[in-house]
Amino acid sequence: MLDIRIEKTTAPKQKPVDESKLGFGRIFTDHMFIMNYTEGKGWHDARVVPYAPVVLDPSALVFHYAQECFEGMKAYRRKDGGVQLFRPEKNAQRMLSTHDRLCIPPIPEEDFVQAVKALVEVDADWVPHSEGTSLYIRPFTIATEAVLGVKAAAEYQFIIIASPSGAYYAEGINPVRIYVEDQYTRAAPGGTGYIKCGGNYAASIIASEKAHKLGFSQVLWLDGVERKYVEEVGSMNIFFKIDGEIYTAPTCGTVLPGITRMSCIELMKEWGYQVNETRLAITDLMQAAKEGKLEEVFGTGTAAVISPVGELVYEDQSAIINGGKIGELTHKLYDTLTGIQWGTLPDEHGWIVPVCK
């Protein structure tokens, strides 16, 4: 168990008055969690301190060789005023996997969850109250050793910041338009596609910029070898309901194992759906759309929760899904997950971790 030192700010910020204008990731709370790692000493000096710039040496390894990673999760305000987390241990487990791939010393699952809870408890007043809002939590690890050389660092910082946020997409729960990227690739077998490191996202920006210029919200990536099989969207996993069955790419090295993805699969199986975690060719997907068998498409992720897709565009083909409207299953998943997360539906799976009453 971590011995966390708490240093509260003496100059609290003005909290947002109009929660309908929170946006995403632009406002930050009064405090942050920091813990240092030194080779031979391990993780140490866990503390919650006032939110402030991080001071690093210009030669810190993170700047030059990108040894860093992050997680994304949320704290939710219940109607009774309490605050809770959704499956934080899964974020901890995924970060352990990421640390392992990037040669970063592990942070025990219980320490990760304790650190998140400590920051949320201190900044509990920052968890917004309005429907659909939440406190987005960003844990991340950076290599801080001041040396130039491609190697695993001997020093790190594990930091957690938090941001009161509204909807991730301006469209909200309305269907988005997705562009299928067939020029650039996101991940290849043996790479880092299954972990949350910044390099994955940096490499995706060029395709996202292209999609935005064409009027699309996001990019649907194809596999990096044959550019044939659908994998995931820039910030989400993605599902397809075809002729009554569910299809999604397997998490076998190039697709992020999303916590929302995992939860949706568990729910849909409970509801009697056949969920196929298998490779799906983009040509088969577009053919299913032509034949009227592509019934629903939706993305899943912590930030957006569930994001219905109203149109897919691949090369010169356009597939309009469910008349451009949100599908029945998509809506049910959104209502169920958000109901559990905000405490308006019972937690029958043990997914909720209370932080404060």
C-alpha cells in the first residue's frame, strides 16, 4: 500500500459554472498525483500536489526516444452526490501490459487504483453534476532520466491528472461519419498497437487530419500487412452488427484491448448475441452494407463511451448504416453502460468502485 503525501493547493481555481461548455480535456483540476521511480530504489515519494508544470531536463529520455505511455478512465457523479469509478483495475492491468512492452518498471494494480482514488478524493468537488458529464482521468508514465541513448531509462515519473469533461464528440450520441483509411497504417504484428503509447497516436494524426478535411469525425484503420481487414478507429474499438451477429477485431497484438470493448462484449453475450472476435475484410463489410445486412456500427471507448456510426466511406463507396440513425442495440449498450457508470442502474457485475459518498 502506498504512503501518499497530500499537499493541498492554497490557490484553488475557479470551477466551471456552465457544465454544458466543458468540452473535453481543456480544463484541469486543482491537483495531480506524482510518484517517482529510481533504479535500485523502486517507486517512491507518492504524493498529491497542486497542479503545476512538470520540470524536466531537456535531455530526458521521454523527449528523444518516446519511452512513455498513458491510460484513460473516468470518475462519475451519482445522483446522490457520491463519486465512483468504472473497472479501474482493468486500466491498471492494461498499464502493466504497456509498461512491460516498453520496458518500464511495473506499478502494482492495487497501487495504481489507490493513486487514482487518492486524487479523485482530493478533487471530488471537480466531478461535474450534469447529465453526461464526468471527470476524465489521465494516468501516464514518462522516462525522466537525463541522458541521450536508446535504452530503458533508470528514472521515471508516474503522474495522474484529471479534467472535468462533457461529450467527447460534438455530435454527442448522434451517429458520426467514418473514413476508411487505406493509405497509411496504424499498427503491425509485433509492434505496439495493443498498448497505449503516444507514438501510436502521433502516427495516426496525418490520417485523422485528412479525414477531418474531408468532413469525417474519425478514421477506421485497416490491418498493417494486407490493408484488408478492419481493426479499430483512431480513439475507439469498433463493432459491426451484420445479419443479427456481432463482429469486432480480435485483440491479438495490433488492436487495443479496450475496457469499454470488454464490457460491451460481456453485456451482449449476456443478452444472447453471437459475438465474433474475428478478422473482417473491408470488402465483406461493404458487401454486407450493399445487401442490407449491415444493421449497426458503433465505436466503444472510455472518452466517447458508445459512438454510433451513421456512414462508412471506403474508396468510392459509401455505406449508410440504419438510415444514418442510432441503432437499437447501440442505444441499449449506451443506456446500460452509462446507467451503471452514473449509478442509475444496478451494478450486477461488480464493475463499480466507490470513491466517496
